[in-house]
Amino acid sequence: MPNQTLLYFLKLISESKRLNFKEENILIYRLKQKKLRQIGKKYKITAERIRQIEKKALKKMASKIFQEKLFKI
């Protein structure tokens, strides 16, 4: 059974408007401990490309969280 932190991040990713479908799925797979190569096979792209997409998606999420904190203060 997933813990509260995992559920929180899954919900955060699923509700994000900034991520496209592929970025969202890649982040979810990574949270579920899937390897880059496994995800790459699903999308028929290399593990390196999956890593790049993951990095870009995490950057989008971080900038959104920063913006929300900035404007709540």
C-alpha cells in the first residue's frame, strides 16, 4: 500500500495543468519505481530521452510550486 507522501505526489502530478500527457505518465511511472529503460520501451524511445523528459517535467513542477508560494505570501 502506498504511503501518504507517494499519494500526495501522485495527486499533485495528476492535477497539474502544466504537464502534457507523456510528462505526467513518465513522472508517475518513476514514482512507482519503474526504470528509465522500462518506460522507454513503452514509448519506443531511449532511456536517455525519458531522463530528459523527466528532468523537463520536474523543472515545470518546481517552477509552478515556486510561483504559488511567491504569490501566497
